[in-house]
Amino acid sequence: MSCYYRQHENTTVTIPKYVVESSAGITYYDIKVRIGTVEWFVERRYRDFAQLHEKLVEEVSISKKLLPPKKLVGNKQPAFLEQRREQLETYLQELLIYFRNELPRLLAEFLEFNKYDIIYLLQDLAELFYESGDALLSAKKEYSLSALEVYAISERLALPCPPSSEQGGKFDFSHVLDFSTQLAALVVTPVKDNASFAQDYNTVDVPIGRSNIIPNRLSFNLNAFRNLKTLKFSALSTENIVDIELLKPTLQTICVHNTTITHINQVLLCDNVHKDCNVPSLLPGTTANSDDMVLSTNAWSELSELDLTGNLLTQIDGSVRTAPKLRRLVLEQNRIRTVQNLAELPHLQLLSLSGNLIAECVDWHLSMGNLVTLNLAQNKIKALSGLRKLLSLVNLDLSCNLIEQLDEVDFVANLPLLETLRLTGNPLAGSVDYRPRVLARFHERAAEISLDNEPGTQQELDTALVLSALLKSKQRQQQK
């Protein structure tokens, strides 16, 4: 990663080409900056060079003659433009020699070091937090940082001493640290201020701006954010995190959306090289052998919500055991076919699995007996017998599945605490008198049920009462 402070001897600035915009006839010089293996391009007009030079002469007292003079006649000729390209390249290279150890802010911003270089990028953040940090925190203790910004903070902590311009004042790194330690919620995205990445899995493989920096190749720790309660990653894998131990005792919510992760252990064991090992039980009264201690030593002791919507998960692996206090598990819009490894989550109250590939629910009460809310919308479920003993269930969403038979409703109609049921989008919902026929299955509790987000009308309840009586009569006859 780029750090001029450490790599100024391995830094070059060239202008490999110029481009003349045909419509307006404006000439742009394409500047290439390289620091170590990192490189980026910046387009500037001669006017930009002139404005930079004027300010440098005024503030730093460099020679006025260093910049090639402006030409009014013949300044569009290819020979002249090539000559000017070479002169401007020499100008930048001489500036780089003059400011060997540290660039003035004017030059750093002109060459966009503040977008791609650790020190100058953090100086921009420091200035922002110095001027607006309190207002940002008072409005909402959540802030969004790009992967590069989080990486820069992580790398800056490892530097032995700061550049002189950082010491004190609005560019001091301490303003970034102070802000980071007060954050309650952090959102990490591939790039800054760009909403397009949210729906594009491939964005993480796209370089930042005109650089060769790939966000998903930046590894960082989160040690500067020691008071976080909520961590959100969007379109960026948590496997970028190399050390998250400091957050495990306090983090309460983790959200990872729109990535290509296929296993939950890529989140809960993101910094663990043993993530594919079997995870032991962490419930009181259970014991783990020595091989399992690697995984059980630092569990997510306060994690209550895990939201992994919009990924490529294929299963619920054993890593969920590292979060024994989990109350909300949201795994919407994935590729999960079977539900497992939930038996050791005794506090789990909400499970949302909408938009997956689940076709069967077999004796789910054995692994999620305390569930209050269950969302199974947009799956491939035909039968409901596996839900018949979820006795604590209050809210059940089965919309947009493949349920055809009205008799399947009986398995959930007998749940004593059920209050809301969604069946819209199933073949069953297209039948004649669908609503009163479903409400009839609840018998005396029909008036207490909200079906497809609406309570039964008086007419529907009256019809349901008649149908209920017929059902009971038919059941008595069958028993005889």
C-alpha cells in the first residue's frame, strides 16, 4: 500500500501522455504516480499546474522559473504539446526532489495523494473529524468508512512516528483515533460515497478510482474501534480482517451484505486459520477437547444479532456455536437448502430465511424450540408438518412457497401463540374463499389471527365460524 512517508525513495511521477478533448479542444496531461507497487493516474490541465505553482511560490518560496511559461499562440500544435508534456514531467520530478521527505498539502492534493496514500488520506479524515467529529457523533454514532480508510488507520497505528505536519493541529492522527474509539457502529464498504457497489458482487474486484488498489486485497485490523457495538460490511468480505479479538467480548450486532462468502465461518471465524475445524459446544456444562480450544477460547460473548443477507451461503455451519447468545439470525437471499446447527442457540427468537432454496422442514422444534418469529418466504416448501411443535412461535411468514393443500395449515393452526401468518403467493392462496377457509382452521382463535397482514373481516370470520363447525363435525364422524 502507498505510504510516501516510508517509501519516498521508491516514488516516481511521470506524464506518459496527453489527451486533447476533441469537442472543447482542452488538453489534459495524464500524470502517473507510483509509490512502490501502488500506482494511480491523475488528469490535469496546464491551468491547474499554473495555479499550483502560484500557490507554491507564495507559500513555500520555490522558484517562479521552475514551471514552463504559458504560450498563447500555437499551443495546440502536437510538437508543442509533446514538448510541454516533457517540461511538466520534469517540473513534477523536480518538486518531488525538493520535497523529498514530505509533500506540502497543495502538492499532495494536486497529485491525489489524499485519495491513495495512507498519511495524506488520514490527514483529510483528521481534518473532517477535527471540524465536524462531535456533530457526526451526536447525530448518529454510526459512520461509514471505505476499506482503504480502515486499512490506512490500521497501518498508521504501526508507524513508529508521524510526519512533522501531523504533530498537533487539525491534521493530527489523534483526531481520527478519538473519533474511532467513540464510534458505536462502523460500516465498511469497498469505496467511499458510491452506492453502486451495493448490488454488484464484482465491485470488490474493481480498482479504486484510477489506481491499481483492489479493496478486497486490503488486510486490516479493527483495534482502533475498540468500543464498537455494531459492525457492518457491505460488498466486502470480513476475511479482510486479520485481527478482531478486541471486539469479540463487546460486539452485539454483525451485518455482512452483498458479498460472495459461502460459509458463516468466513464471518464469525474471519481471523482464524482453523475456521474449517469442527466448532465445539460453548454452552455451560459442556466440555471441549484440547484441539477445540483454539476455536472456543474467544467466543462472541455478547453477539445477539447476525445478519448475512444477500450472500452465497449454502449452509448454516457449526461456527454459529461461537455466538451462544444469538437472538436474531437473518440469512435472507442466500442459497441455503437445509437448516442445522441451531440446537445450541437457546436464546434464538428470530430466524429469517426468506429467499433461499429450502424445500423441507423436518422436526425443526428439536433445534429451535424457543423461536418467536420465523420467516420462510420465497422458498420451495410444500409441507408444514415439521413446524407443528414450534410452540413459542408468534409470527410465521410462508409467503411465496409451493403450498397447495389446505390441510397443511392445520399443522400451524394448532400452535397456541401464533398471531400472524402469511400465505400469500402460494398456490393455496389462489383458491376460492381462501381467507375464511384458512381462518376456519384456527377455530375459536380465528379472530386473533392476522392473515397476510390483515385481520379477518366480520364477513370472513362469520364464514370461518360455519366452516369450523363443519370441520369439527367431520372430524367427530371420522373418529367414530
